[in-house]
Amino acid sequence: GKHGYDPEREAIYREPSSRRRYAMFREHWAKRRKKAKKPLPETADTGLASDQDWLDRGRLRKDKGTRRRYLSRYYQWLRPYRSRLISLTVVGLIISAMDLFMPWASGRMLDMVATDDWSAHLPAWFPRPAEWGRGAWLVALAAAALVVIVIGRLLGLMRNLAMQKLNAQVTFRLRSQLYEHIVRLPLGDLHEMKSGGVISRLSTDVDNTIGLVQQAVLSPLAAVIRLLLTSIVLFMISWQVTLVALFLLVGCGLLYNRMLRTVRPIYRSMGEDRARIDGRVAETFGGVRVVRAFAREHKEELEYAVGHHTAIRKQLWARAVQQVLHLFWELLMPLTGLSIMAIGSWLVLRDELSPGGIITIQMLSFQVLNPVFLIVNSMSETQRSLAAMERVYEVLERPQEKPDRPAAAGAPSRIDEIAFEQVDFAYGEESFDGTPVELPPDTKLVLKSINLRVPGGSLVAFVGPSGAGKTTMTDLLARYHDPSAGRISINGKDLRDYRLTEYRDLLAIVQQETFLFDGTVRENIAYARRDASEAELLDAARRANALEFIEELPLGFDSVIGERGVKLSGGQRQRLSIARAILADPKILILDEATSNLDTQSEQLIQQAMEELFAGRTTFVVAHRLSTIHNADVIVVIDQGSVVEQGTHAELMAKGKGGSYFDMVMRQRTRDAWE
């Protein structure tokens, strides 16, 4: 596909064993890491790496420009929340400053107890009542420390609650923006992403991306501020101790971060695993009748288990790498603490530090280690958030479906003529500006040199063998795709010169594969017009021959029909779909073999109702049963992507034996006679 196809990756997912999939992943992961020093090539359309190309994540990591663009977009996206983020940061700064009071007070209290000249250890800015003795001052310092601790914890609680609220708002906004963008992506991109990929991005990836605010911004920033404040206090107490501590912690922290970067490609591959698993689950339960008909439950269970086992193996590997690095860090923490205490004790022996200073250094050492550990831990969690952010923003940077031209006009109020003018079409080779696409020599044209003029209000039927290009003709008319060459015009104006949303308001489409939503009959019919009155709903249902069976349902129009209308028969679902199109009151109606799932009696009744619906509308019908299109104004016979015949039923039948349409009619009559 245009966003990349990796045969090595696909070969991994064809392996029946999770152990083998995992081994192949590690093999290719190591191989691609060696190639990571090469520059990342840009794709033709977005300049991005392939959507789920986790084997090349190392190369994406090396492409600093791509990551910076993502991060820049993300931080620009956070601008509306800047004031609240700053407020949370300031509160964090206040809490960090208050946390320094306890070590300071503890050191002063110990010095007051350990020395005779206890008043010398009181701060100069403290009030000094003459009647207060050593005990009163110890109680005062302890009480002040307790008050500061309580206030600090209350501020921390308020900050955490505000952060949770901010996270919820940011999550909703990003998820909504991503959903709105995905809904408007080209069909080819949606098919490539699959339903599982869409779901995983809208759920897990968005959640992890929002974690980037906490893990990469607020937590590290608060930790850095705390580290700076603590380091300043430590420098004031003993610069020797501070230098040793910072040398150990900062140096080892940088090394830790460099080693940790190798984990992100593993998390990206786990993201694709989840997308594939979700997609497989959706397919399995969407086609559960087929699964049970062929007794393939065990196969689906096995595929589900293997997919999860593969993801679990990768997760355990990533966790193992992180745990090894954490072990390294956990060994470093006591080593640093011991170094601080050893140097501090040596300074006490030299009378360069008081015993209280030892306690203050000991307590502050934990306040040095904790923010550094938080920073390093945030680096670990940030890898997961960055991997999720790449998947989210890779989708957000994909162009939406057919943006309007700068001078695009509104849709016409009436249809005088629709024309196909020298239309060629090949999938993946569309011309947005109307300039013919230069096709590779081996490109297969689905439609070739189509010329057709349809007066407004006509009924046009497309007939021909399967795969001839009939549905593609209607897809071009609906602007699901644009021609590779030539143009389709309405009233002499190229379709691409109309605003897409307004143009599609003119359309109603009834497809061969009926899609209904999990809701009531009323909601499904009114999907095209939410403001429709009860009388209009009843009229649409009656004209689609659906009113009779709707009234027989337990709750009538308020009956829930289940996911994809599973509680209805195929014919009933099709009639609801037709009622939905009737209610839309379109200028252009497209019926893609819409009556193919109906029994003969229902088909005849609907054909009668359709005669009224067709009046005054330009209608295109993809016909399977040729007996339903005898009254069409134009019958267009398509074979191998070309128009081979066109005319009325009588004109085409008059050609006799050897005519494409005549032969099709006779074959169908013979088959119907045998049935």
C-alpha cells in the first residue's frame, strides 16, 4: 500500500506459533537496529514512516525532524491548557519548597539538643521571646514542621485532583479530534488500518499519549525543580557532598536513558499486535454465523491465544529490559546514599559540618534520589507514550478525504445533466486536480474511456458480469474515489469543483450489503434526517413496504434491532435501508443491487413503490435481476471496465442474439425457468 507493506512483518504474523513469532520479531528487531543509522526515507505523500512499521522504529527514532514535528504539534495542541499547566507547575514548586522544611527543622532540632549553645542554631528571622527555653523551641519547630507537612499534603491532593480533571478533558478532546479525523480519511486508508487499528488508536494509544503530559512534562518538571531546590540547599550545607551526589546520579541517569530507548520499538510492535487482535475479534463476531457454520471456533480461539501470547512475550521482554535497568538504578541509590553519608561523616570529624547537618544531608539525599528516580522512571514511561503519540499523530497527519478546492462551489439545487467524460480509473491512482495521472505500464484500469450522458430525472441501470465495474461507476459518482483521467460533471461542472459535503447532501445510497446501526427502527430510518416528523417516518416505511413488518415488532418503531440489524431478516433489513433513503429525499439516488436480497413478492411491491420514488430524481441502479429494470430510461451494459452497449430495454433486445444485453436476459430467463 502507499503507506508501506513489509513482507517480513507479514511473514511473522503468518507463523502459527507465538514462540516462533516472538523469535522472528527479536531477530528482525536486532537486524533493523543495525540499520537504524541510515536516514529515514520519506513516503511520497506524508513524509512519514509506515503506519505500523515497528521493525523500522529505530529509524524513526533517529529521524529527529519527524519526532520534533510530532512533539511540536502535540505541545501546540496543549496551548489552550497552558495556564492550568503553569498553575499546576507552580503548585508543585510550592510543594517542593515546603518539603525542604522538614529536613531543615530536623537538623536544627538535633543541633539544639546536641550542643550547649542551642540558641545559636535558631534562625535569625525567628521571633525570640525571652521566656522561651530549649524545650519550647523544640516543640515550636516540631509543630511548625507538622503544619507545613499537612499543608503540603493538602496542596498535593488538590493538585492531583486538578491533574485528573485536566487529563480527562485533554483525553476527551484528543479522542474526539482523532475520531473526527479518522471518519474523514480516504476509504483506502481506513481499509489499510482495519477496525482493530482504529479502535486501538482511539482507546489505548490516546490514553498513553495523554500520559505524555504527565510523564514527559509535569512529573519531570516538578522533579527537576525539586532537584534544583534540594541541590541548592545541599550546596549551602556542603558543596563536596553535592558534587559527588550529582556526578553519580546525573551521569548514570544519562546512561540509563540511552539504554532505555531500545524499548520503544517493542511497545510499537505491541500496539500493532493489539490492533490485529482487536480486528480479528471484530471479524470473528461480525461473521460468527460463518465461524459456526464451518465449525472453526477452535481455530479462532487458537489465533486469539497465539496473538495474545505473542504480545505477552514482547511485553515480558520489554519489562525484563526495564527491570534490569531498574536494578542498576536501585543499586545506584544506596551507593549514592552511602557516599553522601561517608563524606558527610568525614566532614563532621573535621568540624566542617554539625551533627544536625548530617541528619539534614541524610534526609535531603532522599529528596535528591527521589526526583532523579522519578525523572528516570518518567523516561521509561515516556517511551510508551512517545510510541503511542507516533501512532496517533501519524494518523492525524494523513490527508483527509478529498479536501475542497479553494474555489469550490455549493451543490446545485437541481440536476439537469450528469456526464461521464472519457473517464479512466485505477485504484490508488486518483487525480484531485483533474490532470490525468501518469499510470505505470502494468496498471490495471478498472474503468476505461467511459462516456455517458444522463439527463436529470432519468433512471439509469448498470448491468454486466461481476467485476465489470458497475459498483465502481457508482463509487465515482458518490466521490468515494476520483477518476484517474477524464471527469464526471453535473450541469457541465466537474464534481471536484463542488464542495464535497454539500454535494453528498444530494445523494442517498442503498447498498447491496445493508448496514444498520444497533438502535431502534426509528433511529435507523431517521439516520439521514434527524428532524423528520412521525408522519414522514411512517410514509417512508410504507413506501419501502416496511410498515407492515415494523408494526408487527413488539415495540413497533421503538424496537431495538441489534447490531447490524441482526434481529431482522435480510429482506427486512434491506427494506429499512430503502426507507432510510426515501426519507432523505435525495436529488440523486444510487441503488447497488438493492433488491437482490428480497423475495419475489417483496421485490414486486418495492418496485411499485420505487416508481413514485424515482419520479423527479436522477437514479442509478446496479441491477442483478434484469427483470427489474425494463422501465429504465437508459440501460448501460459494462464489461471489463468498458461500456459495450447502452439504450432502452426495447432497443437492446431488438439487437437479438449476439447482443450482450440480449444474451444476459435470455440466460437469466432460462435460469429462472429451471428454478
